[in-house]
Amino acid sequence: MSEDPTPVSDSPFRSEPSSRDEAPQFVLPLVVRIERADPPARTDALETAARAVLTILADERSTGEGEWAGVMRDWQDARIRKVVRRARGAEWRRAEALDGITVTGKSAQVRVFPPVPLDGWPKDLARLQVSGTDLDDPEPPVDADPAAPVLWLNPDLGMSAGKAMAQAGHAAQLAWWELSDGERTAWRDAGFPLAVRTADADRWPGLTGSGLPLVRDAGFTEIAPGSCTVVADHPALRGEPRGTGGLASTRSE
């Protein structure tokens, strides 16, 4: 896939059928560590998942002639899918032994792996559960820094933590595509600072109409097709929309 933002007419996040549906389909696996006695906070898990997606997108192995570059291109040339599974104990240790990147937040650990065929998961990942990723925040999240990127969740949708982690990852990826090379480098070098917060109900309509990157879900799980799930509010993207025009839809699971 080109380093340029994907034109809206050929976006892999469009809900309408396209030639991308005819390409081999891949999925980006993310595994969140959830130990029974010490689960991570929900917001930290969402933020860590979003940073994990950005980390693999920016990794030198994912670009040029890198060892993951081919499968990353195949994944992005088809529909963009992300699936979050959970692991603990020996399951987590087996997951860590596979090629991937572990990103650590305040309390969360998320390991992201190069994309795999939709029906070809490695057995140590395929056996992990998708369900059971319901997490809570012990304390209400502090207000987001307005000078930093914020991924705003739809206040009217109830999503499991795993579903919301995938949606936050989609939004982070849309923002990444919209940025210039210099803006990407600055974000990466800063460690991908970002916040994930639920938008106020009265602010949500303005966010969805702002021209900022917007994720629409395909409705495979949990929520209705076409639901607007997340708006990616990166400071560099405020103002005139660029690239995809800020409107995209995702086929997520």
C-alpha cells in the first residue's frame, strides 16, 4: 500500500462492496494480558491497544523490504480487520514467544502480531478467547489533554473492552494515514501519546461532522452495521480535512 493516505473512493474502511473484498483477507491479531487477580484498567487497555497498532505500523519491519512488509501490504490492500483476544499465565507466555511487539501501558500489556490469514491463525493464538474482555476503570479517567491526540468513543454505544480496543486501533490507524511523514515521525518519536475517552453526548454530533477521521463499524459483532464508533482527534488534523476527507467505515470484528 502507498504511504499516501488512501483515497476515499478506494478506502479499505468503506462499507460498500469493492475490489478489496476479492483480495485475500487478513486480520491483525492483538492479545491483551488479563490476569485473573490483576486485570488492567479499561481505559489503559484501550489506549495501549491503539498505541500497539501505531507501533507495528511504524516498525521498520512493516515497511520497505522489512520482514513483515509483504503481509502488512496484503492486509492493508484488503479489508482492515483487527481482532482482540485475551490471555493469562501460560497462554500469555506462549503468545510472547511468537513474532510480535508487546506494548505496555500503566497497567495494561498488549501484544500485536503481524497480520495472519482470516482462517489461518497460529494455534497458540487461535485457542485464545475473544470473550471475557470486560474491564473496568477503578477511577474515572482524568480529562484528556486538548493538545494531545484523543480518540473519542461514541457515548451511545455499549461495547466490550475487546471491541472498543479494536475500534480505538482503527481510529489510530486512520489518523496515522492522514498525517504527513513529518507528523508521523514526531508522533512516533514522542512515544505515540494519546488518550481514549468517551465523548459527551452533546459534543458527539459535532465531532462526527468535523471532518476528522471517523470509524464506522461493519456490524459483525456487538453493534449495528454503520454505527459511528470513534473519532480520531489529532491536533495536526484539526481544521481542513485531508486525505480520505475524514470519513471512513470499518469492517471490524
